[in-house]
Amino acid sequence: MIHCGKKHICAVGTCILLFASILICSWKDLQLQNNITRKIFPQATTASPAGQFCRGKPAQNVITPLKDNRTFIISPYFDDRESKVTRVIGIVHHEDVKQLYCWFCCQPAGKMYVSKAKIDVHSDRFGFPYGAADIVCLEPENCDPTHVSIHWSPHGNTDQLPRFEIKNRKAETFSVDFTVCISAMFGNYNNVLQFIQSMEMYKILGVQKVVIYKNNCSHLMEKVLKFYEEEGTVEIIPWPINSYLRVSSKWHFSMDAKDIGYYGQITALNDCIYRNMQRSKFVVLNDADEIILPLKHPDWKTMMSSLQEQNPGTGIFLFENHIFPETISTHVFNISSWDTVPGVNILQHVHREPDRKEVFNPRKMIIDPRKVIQTSVHSVLRAYGNSVNVPMDVALIYHCRVPLQGNLPRESLIRDTTLWRYNSSLIMNVNKVLYQTIL
């Protein structure tokens, strides 16, 4: 027992004991964190190659093949939600790619550091040999790298390696509430009228940005895309994936045995989430012929406020898909000036197919991007938040396309004119775009 003759000596002794206790606890917490990190990245070691300084050639394209031609890099993103890592969105051959390394460029010294990657091929490959992958590397301590190169070896000359800027390094405030991700536009896409109608409906519902991963489209569609780009609504991401891989327009390998499914749609969706993680409050994952129609609210902002209030902690909201066959039409809203525009007039298609209880009804999503780690097309694969299926009386996906139940007579379809609530604004806005682009 310590006996203190004077109060200040006791106070000093108590402070020393308290400080020592804090140091011991902090050391234990650090050891625990290191153990957790080692479990996540069991083979992640960081080293400084002797004499290596930041070199490499800046990557010029959205899709960059590595020399092995089994790995394709889209973009790296800083991700500190679990530990301080660089998460590289890419495409890999699920069997052939076993080992990759991140070559980090650290400033201001300009030295290179190498970290072994954890290659996480997404579970939804649907049988195709190539699939979306996260190439994840722990970042070196005392360094906030600005660029990274990916290589199959921890040794060698980096002069010829493509160098990628690491995005999301700086925290930003949200510039928009809703961003729609459309992937991918292909097949000489020419459904011009329906595309413009979807774009104008998105804007009416509260969308400020639409990101389109474009493989190819018609010349007329190019004019429309240019208009929306200049307006500031559309961001085009070039997506020439068929220059590198044999692509399928089907979702499963058994339907079309190519290298990768549906023009690499899943990779594009994941890239779009990370691309907009810090600049958009919500990200909407759907196709250009799909519109999430709220039934109880006038727009998405009020709908999502209500859904978040009812479902605290939820980051993924899934909406039922409902087919409105383009083969069944009404003569209402037969606007003569639209007749020369290629594509479907959605205002004339207000009959939807009934649900088939025995058939899976795929859903599309509105997500909080900061709560998603990996996504597929109709659900997320890994996330921090909960998922909720939004009831059909709150909202549904208006999906105008070729029928899935083509043999049904008209009287077996369900008349649903929810879309007509917006007809006045929609017609006026579509006419403005058409007169500035095509008519």
C-alpha cells in the first residue's frame, strides 16, 4: 500500500497509474484491431520495393486490361468503412486469377509500397467464367495514396503499369438526392421515345443525375444523349466491354455460352454505386424501360422519407417488377407529333400482367450507397443495412416491354392508370426535348 504524506503527491501518483492503465488498454485495443485486420487480410503484407518511386502510365479508359488478359480494371475507390483499404472494381476470370498486388503511390515522398490483394469474385456470376470482382488492398500506414497500380507480382518495373487515381479519397457533401444507374445500353439502342419519357419521369419524381454505361446506340439516340449531357442530367460512361471479352446479351451462361453475361451489367452497377457513394443520397438501380411509380406519394423524396421513418436502419429498398405489355395499347394520348419518333409511347400502355405466384418476380432497388458493399441486379450481395421489400400499395415498377405472358387475353390484364397522374407534365416536358433534338 502506498502512503502519501501530501495531497499533491497522491494526485501525481494517481495520474501516473491512470495514464499507465490507459496505455495498456490502448495497446490491447490496437492488438485486437490488428488481429481482426489479419483475419480479413491474412496474407496482406506491405513493403517498400528498393529504389522504386511512383511511375506508371495514367489509365486512359474506363476498362483497362492487364497484360495477363484475365484481369480488367474499372476503377479503385477508397473505402474506410471497416478498415483503411483501396477497393478496386474489376472483372476477373474466376479460376485463372489467383494472385494480384496493389502498388501504391505515396506522397509527398513519391515512393511505391506493395500490398497483397484479397480477390473477392462476386457470387452472382450466373455460370459465366468472368465476373465482377473486388480487388481489395490494405493501404500502407502513414500514407494516403493518391494512385495505385495492379500487378500479378510484388516485384518488377512499374514504368509500364497503368496507374489509376483512387477515387472517394476526399469526403464530399451530397450534390444530389437521387442518381439513377442504367447499365448497360447496347444493341444499337433506338427506343428513343420511351427513353425520353423515362428520363422526364425520373426528373418529375426527383432525379437529378442519370449515369449510363453506354456500349452502343443509334445515331438518333446519340443526339438525345448529347442533349441530356449538355443539360447536366446525364453522365455517360463509355462501356466497350465487347472489345475485350465475348459478351452475352443473356443473363445465364446456359442460354449463351460467352465470357461474361449481359454486357458486364453487374460490374457496371457496382462501379456506379461507388462512383456516386459520396455525391448522391440515394442510388436507383433500374433499366431505361423501368420507372418506380409511387402510389401513396407524389415523388421519390417524400416516399423515401416515409419508408426510412418506418424502417430505421434500412439501406436497401426493393420494389416489385410489373410488366405492362407494349403489345396491348389504348388510343388515349395518341399524340400525332410523336408518331415519327422511334420507340414506345408508355402513356398508351396501362394494362399490366397479373402476378404469377409460382414464378419469381424480380425486384429493382433504391439504395443508400454507403451501406452497400456488393450488389447484384435484383438484390444486394453484401451490405451493412437491412433490406426491405416495399409493398405494392406503396410503389411498383412500371416496366413497359414485350410481354412475359403473351397468351393472356386483354380482359385478363389489370388496368392500372397510375402513370396518367403525371400525364400533363410528362407530355409538356417530352415535347420540349423532342423539339430541341429531333422534331
